[in-house]
Amino acid sequence: MAESQPASLLGEIGEDRLLDGRLILLQPKKGHRAGSDAILLAAALPELGEGPLLDMGAGVGTVGLAAALAQPRLHVVLAERDPELAALARENIASNGLEARVAALAVDIAAPVAALTEAGLIPASFACVAMNPPFYAARETKASPVPNRRAAHVVEGGLGDWLKAARRLLRPGGRIAIIHRAEALAEILAGLATGFGALEIRPVHALADRPAVRVLVTAVLNSKKPAALLPAFILNRPEGGFTAASEALHRGAARLRGDQ
């Protein structure tokens, strides 16, 4: 693992490789780190052509970069409010040779419309918005002392702010894709009740005989199509290690489709 010098509040930065080594990723060694959630979300995105895709709350850019590698024509915007993480995302764009199709913006999605527009997030301009939002309200968890981990895990305001921003930024007929803890499904469905249809809900289980730990939810802006509950995705085998399907996903050799 290669290393770079400490970067302010982010601490020591290391280089990791995901997707069978094809995705080069600089990220903080301590605090929040990219893992299965980001890989699952990127794999659940539909074929988007040129897009563009917005990776909202992108961190170091894992979801958007993984999507750009999987979809060779796709244009991606990584939006991250922490300027130091956004700077790392720009380094990751360059390390993966994706400067022609991927850009990173240091912007808070909760900012007023005029500020978002000035930053380059134009209303009704995205074909898809992907989000792996913070999972907890401040009252639900003890916040980590590591700044980037705290920001990644504890949401300010609420999930509704993220969904409102997505509605504003998506084109008519555009898609939203979310990964969240399973307990948040009711909140997600309530938030998508305004403006979205064609929901597809996929439970994600650590083990086949255990309750779901995550949900992957996609929806289409302005659609009237009814919701569908998709087959569950199982991450791990009882004896340890990924299932064959999970291994293929983490290697970047497979995608999640609605009929799987």
C-alpha cells in the first residue's frame, strides 16, 4: 500500500485498490473508509449512457469512479462538501485517468439553489443521482471524534434534505439510487413518496439467515409505475468469505440488475 503525507484534519492518507485493482483510491487511513456499501451502490446503477451521474456526498469519489469505470461513456460529477475530501477525489480522478469524464466539486448539497447553480449543480440536469448518505441522526449514535468519520455517519438536518436536492437536480424521468441501513426503509419510502415512482427495493443481508443490514432503493422521477421488491442480495457465506455473486460484484465483474 503506497502512502502520502498527512493531509490536515484527514490525517494519514493511504492508497487502496478496489474492483480487482482497477480502482485506485486515496483515502484517509483513519475514520470513514470506502467499502461494500459504495461498491453495491455503484453496481446497482442502471446503464446511463453518457449520463450525467451525480455522486452526492461523494467523499473521495468511490461510487462515481466505480460507475465511470463500469460504464465507459458515463460522465460523472462528484459533489462533496468537505474541501479536503473533494481534493482527494480530484486526485483519485487523475490517478484513474478519468479527467475527461469525471469532475469533483466542493459543494454542500443543502446550500441554496443559487449557490448550487453557481457551483455547477444545475437544476434538472442529471440523469441519475446516487447517494450513500450518513446513516444516523445525531441523537441516534455517539459521534466519532474523527472528523471525516463523524461527517460520513451523522447526518445534519435529515435524509429529506438529500432527497429534496435530488428532486431538484434530476431531469424528468431521471433516477435516484440510495443505499442505507435497513432500519431507514420507512424514512426513505416516505421521502420518495413525493415526486418518485417505479421504486425498486432490494434487501442486502450479511448472511442468508440473518435480517437485512442494508437496503438498495432506486426510483424514477415523475413515474407512476408501482413499486417492486427485488430478490435479496447475500454478501457472505456461512463458512466465511463472500458468496460467489458478492465476490463478482466486489471484483467489478458483475452488476446488479432488477431481475437478479
